[in-house]
Amino acid sequence: MELRLLPDPVLRETCAPVTVFDAALEDIAAEMLAVMYAAPGRGLAAPQVGLTQRIFVMDTTWKTGDPTPMVFINPEIVSTSDETAVNDEGCLSIPDQTSRIARPARVDLRWQDLDGDVQVGSFEGFAAACVQHERDHLDGVLCIDYPEVT
């Protein structure tokens, strides 16, 4: 797998749901995590490695603590907080550029794990921004598409 950079058109595609949960999917997730760590990033979505499936990986703690790799398949944002948080977001597919954007400070997410089992979780702070950023990639939306906060 190779990291795709803007203006690669795959970054603007809407991804298809994952329907097969097998060893090949586990391999994809493992390779995506390896690419993310090598980049080095904290999140990576399938389009960023040329795949058009609804999967992203994330580990928001590994740079400052113990690794906590997570795999999100067919993720759906269930609810968001009214409160927003402003972050300077970078993207592995848009090197050397950040976007200062506001997103909900908390998100509730539903997704499937590598076995196809449904999971739910709430994310706050940097993890909330990362979940939203990676989830956007699955619909061809990039952080540069949001208005910048001054």
C-alpha cells in the first residue's frame, strides 16, 4: 500500500460499504495501520491508500503513550455535541498543510469490527476530531473543504 496524495482522484470518491469480513479484511487493516504508523500519522482512511471501502484506522495515543490501534468498518456518526472545538488538522494526503477548523467536540459513533460485530463508542477531544476527519475521507471530504477558523 502506498499513501495517496492530493490531487489523486481516489481521495474524492465515496466509498462502498464493507460486506465481507474475512482474513483479507484483517490484512487490509493491518497494512493500513503499518502505513499510518510509518507516515507517521494518527489516522488513515482507505482512500488514502487507494481503496474505496468504508474502513479507517486510528491510534490517537501512540505518539505520547501506549499504542491503542483501532479499526472502524462502516462507521456512522450517531450524534454530535452542540459544543465545538477548534483544531489545526493535518492530513497525510495533504503534506505540509494544516487547516484550522471547528468540529463537534464529542461524537458518538457506531461501527463494525473486523468480525462484523457492531460496536458503539463516544469520542472527545483530539479523538473526536480524528474520528470525524477519517470518517469524512470515506465520503470524499477533506479537511481543506471546511471553512478555516481565524
